[in-house]
Amino acid sequence: MNSCMNHLQLNEYQCCAIDRLGIASLTPMQEEALFAARQTNSIVLLSPTGTGKTLAFLLPLIERLQLKAVPCVQAMIVVPSRELAIQIENVIKSMGLPWRAMSVYGGRAAMDEHRTMRGVQPTVIIGTPGRLNDHLEKGNIDASTIESLVIDEFDKCLELGFQGEMQQVVDKLPRISFRFLTSATDMDELPQFVAMSSATRLSYLKALDSDEKVITYAVHSESKDKLHTLYKLLCTLEEGQSIVFLNHREAVDRVAEYLREQKICFEAYHGGMDQELRERALYKFRCGSSNVLISTDLAARGLDIPEVRHIIHYHLPSGEEGYIHRTGRTARWNAEGCSYLILHSEEVVPAYIASPVKDYELPERVGRPALPMWTTLYVGKGKKDKINKVDIAGFLYKKGGLTRDDVGPIDVHDYYAYVSVARGKVRQLLSLISGEKIKGMKTRIEIAK
């Protein structure tokens, strides 16, 4: 309890969660949300991307969860994307709480999810609207025990056309007594189905404006084809990770092909990619195995990547809201960041960008970008093989001669896993572990493609 340096009294589980996440104190927004949740059962939180909304709704949820002899689903969190569902699940798991969480989403068999659900017995279910409806309709989730409902990134859910599916989810939950809705943009009126007409409204949209923490640059391209300009820009950015935003999937693929030819280390990410490829790309970017992510606006919201320094608008966003969400990927919490607008001769800085825009001069000659400090390895065993993070880390220490400082995040899936390893140690590691077994099992370990 002593480590919780906040104005509000927190219970032991909330203090444990904050300690596990490495947070010294709550932000004013998080404190106000928790205070409001103790006064009312219906909250709408409006706050920009990257300001800690996840913790703002999880802390009130923790107060409402009960320890029961027979575990049951007590809270449901509705999200617009599988990536956000996985992210929230991982946050809850890292809090060290006595309640279990599980994410459900499209792109994998609902039958497999139900089988996992029976084994996990989650207290908190996080999922996309369509998949939650599927499980509720089949009775895989007992709606009668759910009393708390969170709809995270509600505006994004509406933008993606999930209103009908969200309404169906809400209609199937007869015992909801606590509602918490978050949005990164303002909204004059909420749809009636959320039953939050008299909700307490907390707005931090202006108070947490990040313009002062983001330096905006205009990078002029001599031609409409901006590929060479992008390449030179990436070569000049020495520190921090970069996200390059484009407006279309095909454009992402085209830029990816060009950067691959230039031997730039990057990851591509868009909605047309297989789920496994998307998860791998995000893992490699998060863990520092790649310093550049080329993406559509799919990466503009719902992803927790705290170290992004540079936001590059290869294509201008469709409007002010899109620009806000893209730029919100940098300058998170107390960090600072940069936003670059690549403009050809017929493009101008959009009028909605109020902050000063400086010209960014590209040198005639550029060096090569520094290689990332980490490399991602693929491990051909996972949860279904009774392999966990501790098993993988122990194997790398004992058989591969690595230390704790040489091993980064480990991400274990059902049938495979990813682990980040210090780049300078990879060649020796692969030589030492060749032919070795993990928990008595032979497995393939190689650099992830």
C-alpha cells in the first residue's frame, strides 16, 4: 500500500496492479475516473490516445470484481480490434491479480476459444463485438453473471460500423449495473442502446493536448512519388522508433517492397494481412527488433507502443481526426515526439494543423540507418506443448549462455512463441542450442522472418 502515491485510497489489488505495471502514481485523469466510479455507475471518459485510459477503467473494475468459489465472467470489455483485445488481456495478466482474463476475436475458431475458456474460467472477457455476440448466442458466456461493461474506443467502434453488433451485445446483458465508455474524440450524443444518457462525463481532450510535446516538420519531395524522400528521411532519424502512415493497403505493400530492396529493417502492418503476420509485426516492433513500422491507419489507435519517437505521414491523413490519432502514437505520457509531413509540390500543410511547422532539410548524402539492438527468434513450441516464458528463458540461459540482459520480451502462443535476443548474441546462441531440447522436446528455433 505504501507504494501507491495517490490522493485516493486504493485497495491491495489496485496497489498490486500499479506496482506490477511499474507506475509510481496515477495521472489526474485516472484519479478523477476512479473517484467518479465511486460516486456513479455510468461514466464517459473522453481523453486522447496514449493518456492511460486502459488503467482508468481497469482500476474501477478491480473494485467491483469479487472472489468466488466458482469463477464466472463478471466483466466484459468491448473493443474495436483484436490487437486492442490482446493488449488489454496482457495488461490484466501482468497486474498479478487473482482474477483471470481472456480475449476473444475473429480470425480463429470460436470452438477453440470456447475450449480455452472452459479451462481458463475467466472473470474478465475482452473481445470484438461480433465474436462476443457469437459466444453469447451459443451460451459459451453466461450473461447472467456479468455486472460490469466497458466499451473501449467507442468512437472507433462506431467508425468501423459496429453499432448494430454492439447493440446486440448490450441487449444480451440483463444485469449490467456499471458502465464505462471511453473515446478519444468528442461526441455530442450517445446512441440510446448504451443506456448512458445521464452518465458522468469526464473530458480531457483539451487539457491533455499534446501539441506542445510534438515538433511538426514539413519534408518536401521533388516528385509525387515519395519513396526516395521517405528513404532519405528514415536514414536521418538516428534515435527512436518510427511509424510511417499510408492511406491504403496497396500503398503499404508498395513501400514495403521498395524498402526491402533498399535493405531497410522494417515491419509492415495492415488489415489485409493474416492475423499471425500482424501479431508478429507488432511483436517485433514493440520489442525493438525493428525500428520502423509501415502501416495504414489501423496502427493509429489502440496499440500500446510507448517508445515511438517519429510519426511520418507519407500520405496526408483524411482529416483532422485522423491526424490527431496518428500523432497520438508519439509523445505518450511525458515523452516528446516528432511529426513529419511528406509533401510533394501540389500538397500543402493542412489548415487544421495549428502548431508551428518547420521545414526539414534532407542532406544530399545519407548514411545507413543503425540496425535494431534486438533480433526476434521463432520458437516452434507453445502453450499447447506445455511451454511457457520461464521454460524458454531458462533454456536460453542454460543452453545458450545468455544473461537476463540478453533476453527481451517473450510472447508465447498456442503452437509457437517469439523471443527477442540481443542482436550481437544471436549467431553464437543458435550455434550453442543447435540440437538441444526444451523440456525434452526437439523444436525449431530460428530468426523470425
